Amino acid sequence: KILPDYEDMLVENLVRPFILKDEDYKRLMDIMLGEFNKGLGKETNPTAKVKMYPTYVRDVPDGSENGNFLALDLGGTNFRVLLINLNGQEVTMESKIYLIPQHIMTGTGEQLFDHIAECIHKFMSNHDLLKEKIPLGFTFSFPCKQIGLNHAILTQWTKGFKCEGVEGEDVVRLLHEAIKRRGDIDVECLAVINDTVGALMSCAHSDRDCAIGLILGTGTNACYIEKLENVGLWDGDYNEPKQVMINTEWGALGDDGCLDFVKTEYDRQVDKHSINPGRQIYEKMISGMYMGEIVRLALEKLRKHGLLFGGKGSEELSTRGRFYTKYVSEIESDVDDHFKNTKQVFEELALEKYSDEDCRIAQYVCSLVSTRAAFLASVGVAALLNKMDRQDVTVAVDGSLYRFHPHFHDLMVEKIQQLVKPGMKFKLMLSHDGSGKGAAIVTAVANRLR
Ligand code: ADP
């Protein structure tokens, strides 16, 4: 899309850095592949930024999983406790969202896990489960080095969490200690997974070709099935199936500067004001926690140059974090010149004076930022697809950004198609409730094997 007149040219100059060339994406895919291999190598892993953690989940479900399971889902916007019943292809679940107050998100680990244990207690009490012993699966979606199916050591908090005394510790041990401190619930955590594995497992329950799990929500991350012979760090057994799911933690790509050639001034500002500067650079260029802010910074820049809203902004538009990523979806969902959603967003931002031209420019900025995000995520998926020795692969995708953005899916299909080797067939499939269902499936298998 090229805008016509002079003013458009000025706008174009300020947002051009969001537009990357095909060669840039190709180069990024090669960088990504290199980083995957570095993370997998025994010698190279210690200095790798993309950590490629083996998950100890070895296979997709066979459909015979059954029983009642509890699941915890922590690491997204909401903390949830779930009760899941598996019975072949039939899955039923009940869940409840519990708030994690800000002071707990940035408090101590003990406070966090006491809070979680209290929520489990409330949930079990409400479902009349206090007298039962139900196996629990924990979807804990932060970077962890796993040392077993139910041992996960947090490497670093991300996505706005920062509880003291948890990094470097086994989160399952901390959970069990909190449960013990209460003494009034009988719950044992048999498996800890992250949301990517949850998405993959949940989708694989009905589609055996599913071999990649992708999250595009608050953060971004992916997992995939890798052959054991390629996993330098593998310290488990070499029984069949000779494969394991690898949690890439690809959000950390770029933490060594390898994405600097595509970063914009807006990306640098977002990073600078985040609670983890210098970390999760790829994630910050893609995911829902940051996309709205990137757009806001670009809009503010245009406004300050007199190219938007006649130069007059609002306190809201000047407030960090106030331009939500859902606005990007809303604005891009306007399909005609009435700009109904866009105007609604402008109203919410208390902007007083805006023209149709302003609507068009805002929509253009949103589309540049979201297209770049979709293409960057595609680079990662294509790198995984090209790495895998398979013809047909289903990619399970979860997260509100993918789910609600009007063009994300189509943009990704287009870019991945461009980047994968000839003959490769893939599908992007929306994964429903992977964090709950996936945890239950993994827990069911662990429970059967013990
Ligand atoms: P999580 O990844 O935290 O488990 P979600 O998948 O719901 O949870 O993702 C939440 C993120 O999605 C937030 O950063 C939010 O800004 C973003 N988001 C929420 N609604 C939308 C939407 N309609 N369009 C795009 N992004 C959205």
C-alpha cells in the first residue's frame, strides 16, 4: 500500500522502518534456524539465548486418556483452576478465573504460591472435591529448565511477573510446599507443562499431524517435536518414541543483538520502559503485551510532527500502555470509509478532533505493525517446519492476538508458504483451551505410567 500525496510521504518516512523486505525475512529465518541449533547443542547451549528446553513430554495422546484431573493455568492474562474430565474424544471441563493482584505479581514467591494454594482450595470446596485426591497438571507458562516431567526450574520471570525467590527454584516444589503449609487439600502435581505444549497436546488429541504448538497472546513462544538424536542436552532415556517436545522459548531471540538490524526506534522505546529491558526482544516485536504500545508510540510520533489529529493529542494517547492491542484488531476490522471502530477507539482515547484521513493513517500504522508481527512469527514457524522431517504438519495456535486479529491467520499462511521448502504442507489450527486440556492429557499419561 503506497499513500499518494506529500503529507502521506512524510507519514511514510516515519513508519517505513516497520516494512521489511522479503530478503530480511529470509535472513531472519536463517538466523532463527541457527539459534535453534545453537540451543539444541550441548556445547553451544550455555551461551544460547533461545534455550530449546526439553519438556519430558515424549508423545502426542493416543485418545485413550481418561479420568478426572485438576489443572492450573498460570502465565497468561488470567490465572485459572480447572477440573477436566477426559473420556476418549470426549472432554468436559469446568474452570474458574481467580485474580492475581498486582502486589502478588510483584511480591514474594511464598505469597504467590500461598495465593495459588488458596485458590485451589476455594475451587475444590466449591466443587465439593475436598475429600478427593485428584492428580493435578500445572500449565506454567514462563521459561523453565525442566529436569523431569514434574520439575521445572524458573529461569526468569516474563510478561509482567516478578516474584522474589522463585527464579532458580523448582516451581512444583514451591507449589507443594504451599499446599503442605495449608494442610487442608490433598493434591499432587504430576506434570508441569507450558502453554505451547498444552496447545500442541490438545490439538493432537484430534489431529495426529499436530507437531507444533504456538502461542500468540500476551507473549509468544512455540514448541515442536524433535528427534532425540538432535537434542544434545537430552538426559532421559532413549526408549521409543525417540523424540521429545522442545519448548523453544523463542521470545528471547534477539537478546544478543541479532535482531538489531530490524528494530525500530519504537521497539527500542518499548524495550527500555519494560520491566525486563534487553530481554525477550522477538516477543516484544510480536506479542499482545507490546503491540498496542508500539502503535501508540508511532501515532504519537506522527501527531508530534503535525501529521495526525492536527497535532493535538490527548492525555490518554500520551499514556504508556493505554493503547490496547485489541484496538489494533478493532481498527483493522473497519472495512469501509465509515471507520466506525476506529472512531470509537479515538473517542475512548478522548481525542477531540479527527478526520477521515486520521482514521486512514491510524489504520495504516496498525496494519504495518500487525503485519510485521505476523510475518516475524511466520519466520519462526517456517524455520521449525523446515527443520522437521515431515511432509504434513498441523500447527496448533492459541492466544487472543491470533484469535481476534482480523488478518493474522491469513498473513501467516501467506508468509510461511513463501518460506517453507517445496512440498511442505501445513495447516494453522486454532487450539481451544490448550492450557487446561493439554495439562490434563499429560497428567493422565503420567498418572497411568506411575
Ligand atoms: P495469554 O496469552 O495471556 O494466556 P491471551 O491469549 O488472552 O492470554 O492474550 C492476551 C493478550 O492478547 C493481551 O496482551 C491482549 O492485549 C491481547 N488481546 C486481547 N484481545 C485482543 C484482540 N481483540 N486483538 C488482539 N489482541 C488482543
